[in-house]
Amino acid sequence: MAESLTLLEQDEGLALLTLNRPDKRNALSRALRQEIVQRLDSFEKDDAVRAVVLSGADPAFCAGFDRSEFAGGGEMGEVFAESLEYHRRVYTFAKPLIAAVNGPALGGGCDLAAMCDFRLASSTAVFGQPQVRFGAPAAYELMRAVMGTGVAREMCLTGRRYDAQEALAIGLVNRVVDPGELVDLATGLGQEIATLPDAMPGVAKQSFRVQQPRIFET
């Protein structure tokens, strides 16, 4: 694996993954999206991994798609079509996936956090779908699945940003903590899930997948 996605630790059934392009605010290049899919695929096959925590190298969680890969307006549709499989694989990952949102999670970064089973946020986190302001579509169906119709429509029509406390109030995140507490909280909850009896984490995730909207189907 390249260093744009780092496996910080794997212990007691829990794997901790970090998006590691801090100079690009962990923007989702094609290569990084492929690495995420490859790593999650390997975790699905590894019985030693029972839960995964995903975070970003400071100061951001993920700034969204890497806009430097958009050669022009005509390329945008191609990039988003190519990314469909990435979205589907993250959204349907077979084991519990926790987002530890350590900073801004915007556009595709907000989508990545929303595709996880739940979200823990640093007080420095910021969420939103600002890409609508330069003509890229918002992930309305995904946001609606997490937050409900009214809030999702506002987010996807205005492109405005929501700080961590507002994200908590609208149901986008589960908890907000000080930056120094985020990794400990996420790994603690991840290990708690990983130590559930027998195949329970996977069984629970399978029930979630059956019930969740089929958003990224081809």
C-alpha cells in the first residue's frame, strides 16, 4: 500500500486506518479511493479484523474529491462514474466501520464519514456539501439516510458548513469531544465492538446492510 492510506495499528480485533495526504487535506484522489477499497476488501477476508476506525491525518479528515484531477468540466462526470464502485464498497463494507472525524469533512469527505456506521467528531470538525457551489452534485440520498429529509435538503441546497455541535444537533454525528480525546474514544469503542461474542459484529453489520437504502447500486 502507498503511504496515502496508513494502517496505524491492528490489535485486539481493531484496525485503525488514517487517510495520509495532509498536504492535500486528505483529498480523495483516484489512487486513494482505490487504496481504501483494497484495504477494506482485505479486512473483509481477515478474521482477525472485527471492526475498523477511519480517521485523517491532521488538520483535516477529508476535503473531498481531489479537484486537481478534474481536467475540466467535461471530466467531472467521468470521475464520479468511476467512483461509484468505491462508494458502493465503503457503504456496504461487511464489518463495523467507525469514522473518527478529526477536522473538516467536506464534499466527498462528508460522504465518506456518512458511509461509516457512525461518526465521532472532534470539536474542530466541520461538515457540508459545498461542492454544489461549483456545480458538482451533493450526496442527497446518503445525507437523507443519515439525517432525514429536511436537514439533508437544506445541506444539499445551500452548500453551507456545519460545525461539530450543529452536526451533533442534526444527528450527523454521535458524539463530539476535544481533539485530544478523539482517537482514544474511537479506539475504545472500536475495541468494545470487536470484543463482542463470536460473529456478533459481522451479524449486526449484515442486518444494517439489509435495511439500509440501496443507494450506490449500478
